[in-house]
Amino acid sequence: MKRKDIIEFEVGKMEFGGVTRSQFDGKRIKMKGGITGQKVRAVVKKSRSDSAEVKMLELIEPSSLETAETCRHFRQCGGCSILSLEYEQQLRLKEKQVLALFEEKNITGFQYLGIESSPNVFGYRNKMEFTFGDEFKDGPLSLGMHKVGRFIDIVTVDDCRLVDSDFVSIMASTRDFFDVRKIPYYRGFNHQGYLRHLVVRKGENTGELMINIVTSSQLDFDMEEYKNMLLDLDLKGNIVSILHTINDGLADAVQCDRLNVLFGQDYYTEKILGLSFKVSPFSFFQTNTKGAEKLYEIARNFAGDTGDGKVVFDLYSGTGTIGQMMSKTAKKVYGIEIVEEAVQAANENTKLNNIENCSFIAGDVSKIVSELPEKPDLIIVDPPRAGILGNGVKDISDFGAKEIVYVSCNPRSLVDNLVEFESRGYKVEKMKLMDLFPSTPHCETIILLSKTKA
């Protein structure tokens, strides 16, 4: 077997994050995607003496496990790779995969409390980032998601099951509006064109909608007619914000060089567990609101009653959701987050909720924690996918908090961090999983660590 060879095989074991491991011709085969039992055709990307990495080219035969109804974009769009599995089967799969990661790192002796299902299996996403392009060369304008394995081709996902009907209406109407006017989309290979992204966000519990059209500065296009078209749509939710973001960056990502408010305000409001949160266009907020409510309840239960006089550190705090929920019984909550806009929103949210014992600070966690005036009794960490980096685990451990609640969106980085926490005198007491992302390979893990020795 050598590079660029085409092989056919049956997909074997599924691992967390959407990677599969199979056997072919005496070699271990690693592939992104795939479901156990599928027969696939793939091209060899790398080949070694005992293993190979391949890229799927074609599904020859579905797996017998694939019995759930799918949308018409399934296998084209990469947004929900396990939509074809029944939901209970998805939960058991994720549970097995995460527990396997703990076994590999020899993290044992904790109380496992199972996996919590998402309250909504479909239509749960409160944010979608769509990309302008075309589905094939010189085809009509598309607005949607990248095709699986294709950097350029975009499929208009108007049958998506992960979003509600408002998202589909806004996306399809936006595409039609600009297609009729022959406005060019931005092409990454030569950095020419105008239309880049459409970001739609919605408050699940408030019905408030934010629409953000992202373009380059290469055309002087009057957005007034586009704004009016959106306001005339028959939607379930209420549009409170229409934004126009100018982005001339080279990366295929939503960045802001300049922000224009076309209608309303530059935020929308969401309510979670009795608290209100202003969500700004570029700040992080959990994409499954109803699931996030369950997630935060689990984290709060793991923390227990923080009690009067306790100091809580909320690290990687985002818009301050967890920290504010802990504030009712804490003496003081300090939140640290590197994204300044999220910190500004968090501090505004404390005022919105009349919370006086929360302070949110912008900066790198590993640097800011050493400058705080108090030491914590309880630490809550909710880091990005890469986990706690650098000396972060050491810095957090050195504070000597009796308990740490770790909320993770990536169990692979989590287990590496937990091994280091255990080497620094902490023990994993409890673990529970929360499925925030049905039909995708991801889920959240909540951990309670307790200090066992100095």
C-alpha cells in the first residue's frame, strides 16, 4: 500500500471526535469520519509499515446501524455526521468513547453519573455561520455549509434538521436576494469578491434574532434594501439586530474590521435559569440553549452550595454564565476570559442581573490568576477545545482550592489535564456527560476534582 492508492474496506471502531480505526491488508487504517460497518472507498494519504491514514472518497454501502431518518444534505454537508444513527445509539456511542479515553489514561476510582440527553434533538442550534459560494464551478450562488472534504464547494442546507425554520428562511432569502442582483461572493484563492458569511443567532427563550451579514469592502453596496427584505420576512422570532460586518482578512473566518448596525442594536438577549444575558455578535455562548441549562445545573450541583464567605474563580468565563449562577451563595466571583468583548458583555450582564459580587477581567488565565487579591475556595474551569495550556494546570493547582469543577468540550484535552491535576494532588471524584451536540461526534464532560494532598 502506498500513497494515492485507492482501497476498499469495512469501517471498524469509531473514536471520540469522528475518527475511525479499521484494518486492511494487515495495516491499521485511520480515517476522519465513517460509521462502524460501512463499506467505503478511500485514498491513501500516508502509509507506514504497519499503519496508514486515508481519506474517504465514496460510501459503497451504509452500515446496518444507520436506521434513523436523515435530511437530503446528509453525506454532502459535514455538519452532522452521525444523523443516521438513532439518538439513543448516539448517546451510548459517545458514552463508550469518552470512558475509553479515561481508561487509556488510567483515570479510575471516580463516580460515573451517566450521560444526559439534549432536551431538543433537532432544531437545537442557536447560532449558525453560513458561507457564500457555489456548489460547483460557475454554478448559481449558494449559501450554506462546506461540502465534506471540499474547501471550496458550498451546499445550501435548506433542509437542515439542527436549526429552526427561522434560520432556513433567513438563509434562503439572503441567498435569493443577492443571487438576483448578481453580487459576487468572496473567493479565497484570489481574495476577490464581496459576500463572505451570514451569521444568524437566536435567543431560544426570548425569541430574539440577530442577523450579521459579513462582506469584504470591495463593493460599495447599499444594505438598506436587504435590511428591509429581512424585516418583511414572516418569522417566528423577533429581529432585534441586523448587522453588517466588514472583513478583509485573508482567513476563511468571521473577523471584524468594521461593524455597522443596520437595524436595532448590536446584541440580543437570552435568558438561562432565571438570569438574563446580552450576547454580542462575536462573543461565545453555548450553541444549545436548553442543553446549556442542563449543563450549568450539573456544574452547579457538582459545586454544591458554595456557601457564604466562599471565593469562586470562574476561569475561561466567556460571557460569565456559570460565574453568575454561582454568585447567589458566594462571597465573591472572579471571572477571567481572554476575549475582551466577552468580558465587557459579562460585566454588563452582572448589571443586568443586579449582581454585585462578580468581577470579570480580560486577560490570559495563567497571567491574571496570580494577580488576584484573594485565593479561591472553588475554581470552575471551562476552557476552549485545546484545554488548559502551558502552565495553566500548575497555576490553577497552586491556588490550593479544595474543589475544582472542570467543564470540557473536548475529553481528549481534558484527560491530559486531569493526569496533571492528579500529579499535583487532586483526585477525580465525579464525572457526568452532557450531550449538547446531537447528531455530531461531540459532547460535554463535567468533572469534580477534590484536593487530596498539598
